[in-house]
Amino acid sequence: MACAKIEFPCDYVIKVIATNHVSLKSSVLEIVREHDSHFRDEKVTLRDSRHARYCSVSVTIRATGEPQLKALHKDLMANPLVKMVL
């Protein structure tokens, strides 16, 4: 089965799984804003794990191309709280 190619620009959801910390949301949003200058805070969803040790942060960005997505992934993974980016 062939995967469909993404047509840019488009709205694109990124989910960040990270250690739950008071600075998590602000640090993730700071990184996202570096890659999407039109990002709005209402495009964020937070969800704690069952025991609140981890948190998922879902953001919807305006993706302009693969280089933007790769750079965003790299910068998010450089954050020590971040465990996974989907």
C-alpha cells in the first residue's frame, strides 16, 4: 500500500511525549513558534498520563514543507524533557 504524499502548506498535528514538568508547555511552545510564526495557543492540547509522570502535548502547526518538519523534530528532541515526537 502506497502512502499519500503530504501537500504543503497544510495544517499538521505534532504530538510530543515528555516528562511532565511545570515548564513543559512553555518550552515546547517556544520551539514550535520558532518554526511557525503564525502559531496560535488555542492549537494546543495537553494530556497527562495516568500517573501524571508524562504529558502529551499536541500542537497543530501550519506546515510549509519537509525541511520545516525535520528542523522542528530535531529541535523538539533536543529538549531534555522530550521523550518522543510523533
